[in-house]
Amino acid sequence: MTSTDPLFMEWRDSLVQIHDEQLRDLLANRHIFHQFRDSVNRHAGDLRVPELAEWMHQGYLAFACATVRKMAQQPKQGFNSVSLGILLDDLKNHHARLTRANFVQLYDQNSPARRFADRDFDGVVGTPGCSSVPVAIIDKDIQDLKDITRPVKHLTDQVIVHTDLSRSKVTIPTYGQLDRAIDFLRDIFARYHLLLTARTYAPVPPDDHDVSRALARLWHG
């Protein structure tokens, strides 16, 4: 039974760790920082302590870049860790287990949701009718993961966690590139969360991290 298959259970445990120790706080911190940045932009003329904005910028950048780097980590010999990149590599190595039949078994046969199993599998694969997840899809996701997070990885490795002698040559990623990397990680996580659990990933609603009232007090005392 797929739901108790040790390999699937291991993959699901990895999903929980990736979410609880990496992705959840990354999304929450981004939402809070976006609120802070919008608040600063609206009250730029009232900002009497610009060091506060710079401190928030540095803190968020270090946290977000390090977490993106952590989630994108690829497997290395003798390296025992958990990341989305490592999970994808393991799925690729066992892609023969990622079949439509195994996916359908994840749904409770008495649940109304079971009638959506084939539709959901087609959504993951992207092509209706496939009997299993083509390895080419996982390969593409791994390559996209590397490509989209590369600017953030370079900044993290050479500037944030190391003082690399060639750090002056590093191109600083824009906020847009950082957001694109975070969005990609969230979306890829959601794809494989559905594949391995038969449940749609639902991030914590942004309103749960609404700090607008607290930010307002910065300007009005």
C-alpha cells in the first residue's frame, strides 16, 4: 500500500521538514518584509532613523537568501541533509515508483475526492494519460531549480556566509529575482506535495502575518 510504503513515508517526512523548517518561515518573512518596504516607501520623508530600514533590509536579505540556498541544495557525497533539491534527486532515482496507480492509492477509496485522482495526476505530469511521472519532468524541475536560484546561491556563498576574495564580481540579484526564486520553490514544493500526499498545498494565509498596524506606529509614535 503506497500510504505505508517506507519510501513514500520517508519522502513525506522530508516534505514536512522542508516546509516547517524552511519554506513556511521564508514565505512569512517575505510577506512581512514586503509590508515593511511598502511602509518605508510611503513614509520616506518621515524616516528619521534610516539605519532601521537598512537593518531590516540586511536581516531579510541574509535570511531569505540563506533559506533559498538551503532549499536548493543538491546532494553531495557524505552530505546528510534535507532540501527540496535533494528530495527531487531522490524522486528522480526512484521515478519508477511515481506511477498513476500508486498515486490513486493515496486517495481514500470512500472519499469523494478519489474521483479527482486522475485529474490531479495529469496536473502534476502536465500531460493527460501518462502512466507514470516521466523522468524528464523531474530533470527539468531540477535544472530550473538550479538556474532560477543560481544568482541567490552565488550571493549567499560568496558574500553572506563567506568573505570570498572574488565577491566584488558577484552580481547582486534584484528583489525581483529573489521573489522569483521564492515563488518557484513554493510552486515546485506544491507540485510534489500533491504528488506524494494527494493533498493540495495551502500556504499560511498572508493575513496571518499582517503587521501593518505595528508598522504604522513607527511613524505615528
